[in-house]
Amino acid sequence: MFRPLGKLYIAIIVLMFVCHAALAQGHAARPYEKMAWAHIVSWGINPENFDESYILDRSILGDWVNSDRAGWYRENRRKQVRAAIDAGLDGFNIDFVNTPDAKLEYADAIREYLAAAEGLPFYMAPCLDGPIGPYAGEALRRYMERYGDHPNTYRVNGRPVIFIYSGISDEDLAAMIREADSGQWKGFWLMQPRPHIHSREQISTTLKLVDGMYDFGMTGMQYKTLLDWGAMYRELSDAEGKRKLVCASACIGYAGSINPFYRPYLNTRTLRETFQAAVETDADWISVSTWNDYWEHTQIEPSFWNRDGWGRITRELIREWKGQPVPPRPAEWVAIYHHEVCLGDDLTFELFSFPYTYRDTYVKLRLLDLAGKVVKEFGPLKLGRAELATNTFRLDTTDLALPGLQPMIGQAESPDIPDIAYRRLPWITLRVNTMNSLRTLLVPSVQLRRDLPMLLVNDPPLSNPGVAGGTLRMKVGYPDPANGGSPIARVTIFRNNHPIITEYPDQQGSGYWWSPNFHEVPGDNVGYPVDIYTACLEGPDGAVAWTQPAVVQHPSADVTPVEVTVFRTGSDFDEAWMNGSRLEKPEVVTRTVRKCDVPTHVWKLDEGEGDRCRDTGSWDRSGWLGQMAVYPHREDARKPAWQITDTPSGQRPVLAFDGQDDHVWLGFRAMPFGPVTVLLLARPQEIGRQQTLFSDMLRKCEITLLPDGHVQVGAYGRKADGEKIEYLTSTGSSKLTPDQWHHLAAVHDGMHLRLYVNGQEDASIRVGYDLTRINSLGVLGCAVRHYITYHDHFHGQLAGAALTGRTLSTEDIRALAAAHAITP
């Protein structure tokens, strides 16, 4: 017998009916199915053409999967499609770079992607990159005529979707759409705010021409900013009573290998927050920026360092967004941390764990020093079962010993298991006031091998170090498959996280040891004074195991103890990049390290020929004459000339700058993050106009010759604690004499910037504490802005330049000036 409904029950039922009606109305107001896209570029670049290729990641979908050499191979594209499906994605919005003589480019280029997706539940849409020329409308019309009805062309209401990434005026946009829509097909147009404009009036005007908004998301990756922007897009898209589509962007971060553009990863926080901002602002679609990220870092495309870690995390976020259930599975996690850490920053180690359905699982983390001593242990941590979870462990590195740490991680189904099996993760390198690689590293638990190999270095460990032909004999050990070890498909040996040799062991009778001989790599990659070697063993299934590192100190390494200033920030690299420091005021501490541990670059400028200025310091960063923009393009007209002339050290080649457009690129990652000393030997040829001798893109330290002959130093900083950051300058009292050699030094200790002219302190200014947490670009012979704008060119000669990540004393600089030397 049923009880009669009370008033409360009736009220609840009425409320439920009203809510259901509201939800039904909201569903009716959402005419678009949820789509998860990834931005992918259709053009590739061959990495061996780039000087900075040693910091790249590598796709594990196949060699040259997105290069010019093999970029159009259909099977390569199909590998990318299959991997994207595994990552939960529904399609690619494909970036095409336009060329004025390629009116059919969109139709021709997208053919390979459509063919790669045939028979698979995956879709394609073109994404216009710029500059967009007057031919774009015709090209897109032909694209739709050819492939508008292709099964893998994504259409909304029968109209092929077209993303517009580049800025274009409303007038040009309208003309392009008219031309493209003049045939049998009409496009469904999504436009990014032009160019990254967030004016309500401008967006409202543009929305009248298109079907929705597409925000690439690379410019505003702060959570609150994206919430504000997304809310505005949603409001304006719905303003006319007809819901227009909003495609928001999620981004893991960005670390350009060949440009200084950086956006923080914050481990997985950037991806999680940008994704959440899209969800909270009711975006219809989400596009992850990007899949293959040109070729610089492979982003969420499966890569050597990250395996399919980003893909797995992205798949989980998409699953939650689409309301899909958790599949039956045991615990799974991804470990995320920076590959290198700047001394004084925190090391943050994140565990990103997925919801699971099988047995409670615990994880323990150990950080070991090179001798195998436990520096810090975290856990056991019980992984959450019901939802995605992040747990972050933090370690202050200020007092840790160089050169780094070995992470070891173990997993068990009980917190009481004493003999938990630990597995090695890639080595973490500690640096002084710099980082060679800005890479954020991911290690998925499902791709760690169980058997642990080891790496040995034979005697003698090194002969003729740093010289072409010098050899180092390595021996890599791993369990023999005949005795229960799992097979090895590939062995890669790394020096300083850079792959230097890859071999494919013969599994038939290979035995317990694999012992290659290999040569030191000559030229730019001869290594550092102290090199760290590791090896990675990959199985046929892609699972990896890492060796214990081996440290090789070159006989020429200068182990003299020196004091360096270290800023204790209480933040990891990305946190400091965003906010300066988690501490109210960073602590300035002094550490004693070996001289060889400090990044030092010396360009003697005495080669006398060619495009390259060789770095003879401890950490090689070649300078390049006439280098332009972010790609390896050197213009002859911008190259200073080699001249033989008299210097205080005798007659030798020097570089002569014509004062018009000459300059020398000193390469990314050369500029230290913390304190810095800049040394120059300069002979100006003229006085009477402003000329810049040294500049870095972020204006941390600049040396400028003023029209009256005085020298000025400048940097961004604070005049006093708490004041805003601004560009500050100080001018010396000494004047430079034309056609005479002068020794110049600028010393930035993090609190003051000092100028020395011919060994004497000539100017000083308090610039306060400011973190330059990015791979800035240094340039000789002019001022540089945004790595593509050059001005105030120097007219004269340079006989040497140097950078070091420590502050030289007044006595040091006097001694160098007296010897007319620039080697710190």
C-alpha cells in the first residue's frame, strides 16, 4: 500500500519537473554536439637544420612523422589519427601556411589528412594561418567543392567547418567568405578574435559575419583571464537570440625550441585550468593547442620523453567533459616534473592519477643523490579512486648538491609492503642560474618496465675529451631475456638529456651486456665540463626503463670553488615565471660551487671567417652572424665583417659592424636567469648617435653608447622594494674615444646593476629583484625587441664578448681590464 504524497514530496516533484523542463530547453538551445579537436600544423621542418635541435622531443609515431622529408606520407598521418583517437579527440583543425602562388593549397594539403582518416571516426577541418591573401576565398571554395562531401570532412548543418586563426579585417573577411561561399557549398566559419582582440564591440561586429568564435588560447593562459574571455564569447555569441558556436582552447603550455616564446606548464595545471575554463564558460567545442606543435616539442602527440602521457590525461579530461563513465581498470598515474631545475627554485613533482575500479593503490616517491643516498621520501600516498586527482610534492633545492637527483617511484596495493619495487625515472639535473632544457617531463605508469637496467662507464673513462675523435666506452647492462628479462627493442644513450647514440640490440644471443663504443660529438655538442650520461631501454611495446646516471668530469673542468648568488624563490620555474615568487620576498643566499658548474660563454670573435662565432666557454652557445627571426635564416647584408686589425693582444681578426643593420645572435638559453656579468672589448668608430653594443630581448641587461660618448646600462627592475617593475638606466661619467679599444663590463647581482669602463666602476643603479625566467635572446651590435626587431646599431669593432652566470668582483674586472681579457 502506498503512502499518500505530502506537500514536501509534491513540491520536490514539481521542482524536478521544472528543472527537467529547463534542462530540456537548454539542451534544445545547444544545437552542436560536443567536439574535442586538436590544432595540428600541416607543414613540417627538418630538425637537423636547426642549431638548437638538441633540446627537442621526438615523436614515437615514426621517424620524420611531421617533417618536410616525410610529412606527406599517408601512413604517417594515419599514425597521428590513430593516436589522436586514443587520446579521446574527435578531429584535427589543420593549420595551413599560405603562399600566394598556391591557390589550391587547402584542397591539395587536406587530401592526405582525409585519406589518413578514411574508415575511422575522425574528422578534419582546415585552419587558416597567415597572412591570409586575396586568393584564400577561391582556395577554400575549391577545397569545399572537392571535399565538402567527404565522410571525414566535419560539417555543421551540412556546411564544412573552417577555422580562421590569423587576424583579418572584417572587410577582407566578408570578401573571403563571399568568394568561398559562391559555389555549391557554404562554409561554417569560426573566427579567432582579431588579432587576439578582446573588444566587445569588435567581437560583436565580427560575429555578424561568422558562425562562431574560435580562441586559439595561447595568449591568455591565466585561469581567470580565460574565464572572463570565455564568458564574453558566450554572451556575445548568444546576444542575437541564435546561439552561435564557441570553440574554446585548452593548452598544456608552450616551450618553443627555436624561439623565446614560453608559456608555463605548471605541471598539468595549465591544461587542467584552461580545460576547466572552457567547461565553465559553456563552450560548445574544445580544441587542444596543439597536437604536434610544429616540430619543436610534440605537445600531446606521443613523444619520446612524454610517451603518451599528455594524450592519456587529455582523454580523461574529455571523458569527464562528455560525461562518459570510468572504464573498469586498475590504478593508473602520470608523474610530471621539470627535467632540469634552477638551483634555488623548488622542485615540484606531481602525480596525476585517474579514477579506477580495482584495488586500493599506494605510491611512494624517493629522490636519491648520485651516491644513491635518499635525499627525500614522499608517501605512501593512497590514490583517489573516484575522480581525477593531483598530488604535488615540493622540495627546496637551495642546499642540494649538484649535479642532480634520481627519482625512484614505487607502487603497491598495501601501504605496509616494505619491499616495494622502485623504478627509476629520468634524471633531474640541477643548474646554476640557467636551464638548458625548459622541458616539462611526463612519465605514464603503464609504460615503465619492471626490470631495472644499469649504466657503467669502462676504464679509461675518457680520452681526449671535447675533441673530435675522443672516445668514451660505455657498457649498458640489462637482464638477459634467456633468464627472465624482457626483450629490448632499442637502447638510447643520452648526454645531458640529449640523445647521442641509438642502437637496436640483437636479441638472439646478445647476452647480458650491450657494449657500444662511440665518439664524442664534435662541434656545438662537445658537452659540458661535467657531463651526465644515462641510457633508456625500450621494449617492443614501448615501455621504458632508465639507468642509473653516470657523471663524467672532463680533465679540463675548472673545479675552483667560487661563490654564486642564488635566489631562493619558494617556487618552481613556472610558478616563478608567472608570479615572480611564492614568497613575499625572495631570499638572496650565497652558495659555493665549482667554477665549471657556472654557465659561462666566451665569444672571442677571432675565427675570421664564416657565419659562426664559436663559444669557447664552458657551455657552448655559438653566436651567429646576421641571424634573423626565429628560424635559421641568416642574411648576408646583416652580417658584420671579419677584419684583421691591431688589438692590445696583437694583430688578429675582429668583427666590424657597419652601424646600419649588422648584428650577432648569441642564441637562446645563453642569458642566465639570475645574476649575470657581461664583458665586452669594443672600439667605436663614431660618436654622435645612440648605439647599443649588447642587448637581451627581455632587457635584463643592456649596454648602450650615448650620442655624447658616455656609456649607459639599463635593465628592468624596481627602484625600491614593492615598486612596480620599469626600465631603469644609469649613465657613467667616462666617455669612450673613437678608434680606441675599451674594456666594458656590466654586473647585475639581482639588486644592483653596475657599469665598469676600463676596469673602473663608472655607474650604478638599484634595480631590485626581478626574475627573468625565460630563454631570453642576447644580441651583439644592436638593441633587440621581441626577437625580430633590431635598432640602434653599433658602428665599430668588437674583439670579444662573454656572459657568465655569476657576479665578478671589482678586483676580477680590474684584472681582466688590465689584461684586456674577457674570459671570466
